[in-house]
Amino acid sequence: MSNLNKIALQILSNGKGILAADESTATMTNRLDSVGVHSNEMNRLLFRETLFSSLSMKECIGGVILYDETIKQKTSTGKTIPEFINSTGSLTGIKVDTGAKMLAGSKQEKITEGLDGLRERLKSYYELGARFTKWRGVYSISEKYPSKLAISANAHALARYAALVQEAGMVPIIEPEVLMDGNHSASDCFNKTSEVIKKCFEELVLNNIDLKGIILKPNMILSGTNSSEKISAEEIAELTLECLKNNVPSSVPGIAFLSGGQTEIEAVENLNSINIKNNTDFIMTFSYGRALQQSALKFWSKDINNIIGTQEIFDHRAKMCSLAAQGKWSKNLENSK
Ligand code: 13P
């Protein structure tokens, strides 16, 4: 087994998943503003350290994705954040793209940037303790979009990123996120997501990526947020599995979904359903940001020194996600706090 494959499996196996705590400072500021907490370096660290020192880290969280600010911070006990995360048995990841900018040649679409100087940045992140990385391409659905240009440009960037990351001895998370926003049907989401993922793998193969040493982080197949169509968790699972089976090479060890604006309950219910029906060899788990942190953040904002209370809420969410990653979640367990 290659070292990269070992890292990927360590992150995803045994009902574990990923905590995406890699919000950029601007996004984290929005999140803190929305609950009335001042966004400064200390508060951003306090909330994140509260999560990272929760009991569920050992059992449920195989990897934590950080933002540049956090990977360079120290906990209140003096350990660096990566040392602290590693001491829980989880691995440290880092978001390395520099965000999505307007794509020249397309009026309304975005291209994710960050390739310039990436080789050097990866070296320093490895030295800081990172063993995996994340890069997110973003696509929206409308009648004309995503265009062939956006699909191709983002797949190319994702593959060049992945090649540099594997060269640096780390596992790249490949995140092509087809957004939920819009009034499209689940069938539109299925078709567009299929096209996006297919193109990503064409480029990954072209760039000689070791597919056993990556993690795919896709969206689930859902109808748009403003669509009148309502489909069940079973239908979401069937469409999602079909899309992945058709477009992801079987050598990929695992798939860790983003939550992408689903509620905490939707995100576990749908993941659970995917695992009950999973007829592939892929591990199917979570790499959630909002669906792991939302309730904990809301609670914490009422008293930022209530560490234990905040951790209890986070632990419950992490446990529910881990059960869903094994197809063992139920509404009863959800309410059994
Ligand atoms: P959400 O689960 O909140 O969508 O965040 C995951 C993520 O990493 C988005 O890039």
C-alpha cells in the first residue's frame, strides 16, 4: 500500500470523516457576525480549539482541514494546532487554493486560483504538519451553466494542484462543488455533476495522479434550493450513487461529501441513506463544515467560555455523522441526547 493510500484510509476508515474548519478569515467573519461574536484572531482560535479538543475527535474525526491562519496558531497549552490535532489521532489538512475569481471568457462563472507558488507553500505546510490538502472548484447550475469552459478550466486547475500535492507527499482532496443554489431539478444536478466529475478524472489521469492517493469531495445530487421539487433521502442516495459509480474510477479509496447548505439533519439523513444503499467499493463519509459546526457555533456564541456545553453539541453532531457514515444513523438516535 502506498503511503498516500495509507493516509487517505486513515482519514476515512472506521466511520471517521473530516471536519472542514478551513473557512477563510472573510467567511469565518461572516459566520461569527451572524451569531453576534466579534471576529478577531483570538475568537476564531477559541472556537476552533474548542472543537479540536472535543471527545469525539478520537472516534469520529479522521482529519481536520485548516485555513492558513489556524495552521500557524498555538493552543492555550502551547502546542501548535497540527501537533494538537495529531495528538487526537486525527490528521491535519490545509486549504491551499486562494479562492474563486471571475473566469475570463465567461460572464458569470468562476475559476479557482492558487497555483502560483503552490510548490513552495506545500513544502512549508508539510513542515508545519499537514498531510492532506483541499482545493475547491465551484460551479453553479442554470440553463447555460456550467459551461464547457468552466468545467474544463476548473478540472485542469484541480489536476495540476493534485499533482503538486502528491509530489509533496500529501493527499489532495479534489472538491468540485456544484452548488445547490437555483431552481434546477435533481436530474439537472445529476447531469451537470456527472459532466463535472467526469472531466476532473480525465484531467487527473492526464496529470498522472495516483488515484489511490486522493479523496474526492463532491456534492450530493439534490434539487436546487429554490426548486419546488422535493425528493426523498432514498432518491438522493440512488442518484448520488449512480453518478459516482458512472464517473469515479474504482481505484479511488473514498468519497467525503460536502454539506453545501443542507441542514445538519438533511446532511446526516442523506449520508446515512447513501451508506445503506452503497453498492460500490468506495468509502462514503462526510467532510462537513456547516453541518458539523452550525449548532455548536450558535450555542457557543451565547457564552464563549462555555467550552464543555459547546463540545457536547459538537460531539453529538460528530457522532451522528459517524453513524451515518456507517449507515447506522436513525431519527431516534438523533433525538436521544
Ligand atoms: P460545507 O460542508 O459547509 O459545505 O463546507 C465544506 C467545505 O469544505 C466547502 O468547501
